[in-house]
Amino acid sequence: MSALNKNEITVFAPATVANVVCGFDILGFALDGLFDKMLIRKTNKKGVTIINKDDYNLPTQPDKNVIGAALLALLEAVPENIGFIVESTKIIKPGSGIGSSAASAAGAVVGANHLLNNRFSNQELVEFALCGEAVASGSKHADNIAPCIYGGITLIRSTTPLDIISIPSPTLYVTIVHPQIEVKTSEARQILKKQILLKDAIIQWGNIAGLIAGLMKSDYDLIGRSLVDVIVEPVRSILIPHFDEIKQKSMEAGALGGGISGSGPSVFFLSKDEKTAKTIEKAISNVYKNINIDFNTHVTTISNRGVKVQ
Amino acid sequence: MSALNKNEITVFAPATVANVVCGFDILGFALDGLFDKMLIRKTNKKGVTIINKDDYNLPTQPDKNVIGAALLALLEAVPENIGFIVESTKIIKPGSGIGSSAASAAGAVVGANHLLNNRFSNQELVEFALCGEAVASGSKHADNIAPCIYGGITLIRSTTPLDIISIPSPTLYVTIVHPQIEVKTSEARQILKKQILLKDAIIQWGNIAGLIAGLMKSDYDLIGRSLVDVIVEPVRSILIPHFDEIKQKSMEAGALGGGISGSGPSVFFLSKDEKTAKTIEKAISNVYKNINIDFNTHVTTISNRGVKVQ
């Protein structure tokens, strides 16, 4: 049976880093080797059934579940009388700040689209997945979903209308550290000020412009100089234990730059090579060991692939 | 006598467009075929002498003159007992919003550097020229000076420290229209709000990121979609006669986008080809003819060359 005629597929949906320091709400990238797994089966009955195969006790009622809500949105655009059964095995811990809900939403719609002979465009899939993401975060932000579906680094130039642009980049290693504390996306959003200084905004848009240019020119120094956030990080970093110290140690260890992943609590740092990324991992680990905070770490690369279907 | 041994040179310093819609204070580009002319002579006496060969009645006291202040800044970094005599023929009307003072400042320091066997880097020249620009506008902004010296499109990622990045771009035609009214840079700056909404800032940095990506990908559609300014244009456009109408007519005529050049009163619109640029020129001309506003127009391209020395 060819892949296009299958009624059941397995999906691997990558973790993602949103915001990327100076790209609050507009930039994200996909991570290699860190993904959720879903088994999706097409049925002849309208509706969605969720079976959780992990220990996260996520809701199974479709409209309260990220996967469910995303698939219900997709099914609204499907005239046939079909539905999906999803067995979800989450590896990416919910609330870790590396796009756990986005992986669920994006993986589900890419998988479902595959079972529908890829009738929807990537952009349409992002729109469906946003309906799932909204269940988890209370708002529709595509900066995890877009890189999860497209792979690589994606710019969300505009949300209304949706305008997603893939940004080429040189090889970049990523050190991710997840301190085991809870930061709710909705709370992390609430502590931000609604108004900011124009002079700070100018610094920020200089940096995001520099980052895009640095990535597209493969200019590591420029990437590093541009990874500065004068708006969000000074406010949100108080939610991350010992943020200033881990950032300082990471920079001393050779990081190009980095900061809070999404709304935290995970942090990420970028480097040119694996050796540096591992030195950073060790430096942050030492900080968290000393203050008895549980954490886990990953050293990986930015992945050029989004959701993988098997 | 070789160029490097000359004691006298002629300099052509191009007009420039700063801000470029969504790049307030960080982006600018050089224009082809529209430039100031300066004759610069190196002397053996410390100091600067300004001779104005035009009708603009600009000050000749060096520290009150843009050229003078820029050259005095440069001379502070020169140990030898030398000076400059500058005969300035301004073509770019002061106060037109296409970098008239920047052309004076940048042309002078590039020319002087040439007479000093190019001992200073382009970045150092920008620093000197900023001291000249400050005489005219009261603040140090490099978004006209940088493209005037570097040519092409330049990003000023940061002012302190200065970080200038050349942004490659596809061929772009520029329609410039200068309504003959006065807009003072300092006043145009004063009417801006010191605080802006975070949600507007996010839209703005999505657009500047999109514009940089569009330029570097030679993606005209993306360039066009990104040329949106939700922060400065809504405030400053009230200073430009019939701004909304000329913008609408330009877009209808096929412009990729455009807006206020620098702090105005000139406006600029970008297009893919000369024919469209000329159609836009005619459309705006018709608006200003109908309301009896004097104006002049130029159709040109973004120039890859900055200040030219002969």
C-alpha cells in the first residue's frame, strides 16, 4: 500500500524555540531529535478521538485538547464524513517552553493532511493548528507552530493575514536547559507592559533586522551581536531561576547568544559548534546543581525539517 | 599625479532615503544620479574653510556648518598640521528629506579621507560625519550618512556602538517627489510619541524582518508586503500635503510600497521597473498640480555606490 493510500500513519513533531531573543512573537525555529510521537488513523465517522499514551493526564475531550481542537478545525474544511483517532505519546513536557502544545497541534494536522492526500497548504495547516494552540495558551501565536510545520527558522511577518517566511541559516547548535519549574504562558504574557518606549523598540527592530541579515549572510558574529532583547527579557527573566548567571556563564562559554525559549522556563543558547554547545550545557548544569534545581538538558541543532510522517 | 597624491579632489555625494517605511532610524538607501558636489583641497594649516557655491545661504563658520563640523571631527583624529578648504555646490535642497545634510557631511569626510590616503575605515568616517549631521538635525542619526558612504541599502543595527550592515537587494526603482513645503527634522521628531504599544511594535519588527528577508531573497512581493509602518507614518503623514491620496494613487499605479522619505516632506515609492516608477511620478504630480502645490520629482534607482571621488 503506498503512503498516499494509507489510513494510518505515525507522525514525529519537533520541539521548537519561539521568540529567539529579539524576535518576540515573530520568530521561531525547529529542534532536531526532540519530538512528540502520534499515531493517527482516519475513520469513516465524523469527529476526533484522543487516546493519551503518556503520563501527562491531558484532557481527552476533543475541544479541550490541543490535538482535538486542531483536528476539529481541519475537519470543518473537509466535506467528507471522516474523522480521526489519535494515539498521542508526548515526549516534550507540557509547559516546558519548547513548543509542546504546538508540536501536538502541528503534528496532528500535518498527519491528518497526509491521510487526506495533502490537500491543504502548509499555511492552511498553520491556521488549523493555531486553533489547537489557542486551547493551551489562550491566544493564537504561530511562532512555535510555523517552525514545527515548515522546519528551520521561520518568520511570522504578520498574523492577520498569516504571512510565514522561511529564513535560511548556517548550521547552528542549540543548548536547551529546562529547569523543572512551572511558568504559565498566559502569566508570562500578563507581566509584559502594554506600552514600551519608542527608543527601546528602535533598538529591538535594529536587532531583529540584524539577526535576519546575519542568518541569511551566515555571519555568526552578526547573529551574536543581534541576539539582544531590551523589551521582553528584562521583564520575563525574573521568572527563570538565576537567569542572569546562566546567561553570563553561557556567554563566557562561547555562546553566540540566547535567552528564554518561548515564555520559559526553558532557556536556549546558540553556538557555532557542538563542543561549545556542550560546554554551555555543562556551565548551566553547574549553576542549577549548586542551587538544587532539577533540570534537564539537550544539545542539538536547528532542524531544517518540520513534522515528519512515516 | 596619481589620485593618492593629489591635494585636491572633487566629490559627488548622493542623496539618500532614510527610515524606508518600517525601518525608522535604522535603514536607509543611496539614490543614483542625485548628488551634491564638493571641491576639497588639503592645506598645511589646521582648520576648515567653507566656501558655498550655491544660493542656500548656509553658514560658513566651520562649527556651525555640516561640512565644517564633520571635518573638524575628522581633523581631531589627524596628528598632522593640516586643514581643508571646501567649495560646496549643493544640488540636494536642504530640508527636502533626502539626506541633504548627510550628503554634505559624508561627502566631506570621504573626500578628506581620500586626501589622507584612506587611513580611516568607513565606520570611522560615519562617526565623523555624524558630528556634522548633528549640527543640522540636533541629533546623531546615521540612517542617511551610512548609505551615503557605503552605497546601497544599509542597516544601522546599533548606534552605540555603531554597527552598519550592507543589505543586498534586487534592482529597485525609486520615485521621489518633493513638495515645496518645509518640515523641520527636529519638529518631525518632536511630534512622535515617546511610548508606543507593544502590539504595534511587534507588527513593526515583523515588517522590518520581512523587508530584510525580502531584499536578501530578491522577493519583490515580500518587499511590498513588508513596507508597512504602523508607528511613525500615522503620526508624521499629517505633515505631508495629501499624503494618503498620493500613497493610494502610487499603490494603484503599481508601487511595491513607499512613504515618507526621512522626516519628509519628500515621499518615495519603490517599484520593480522604470515604467511603473514613471507612472507613479505622473500620478503624484497630478495630485499636487490639482491642489497647486509646487513640487519636483525624480525617477531613479537605488545606487550601489556611495560617495564618489574624482
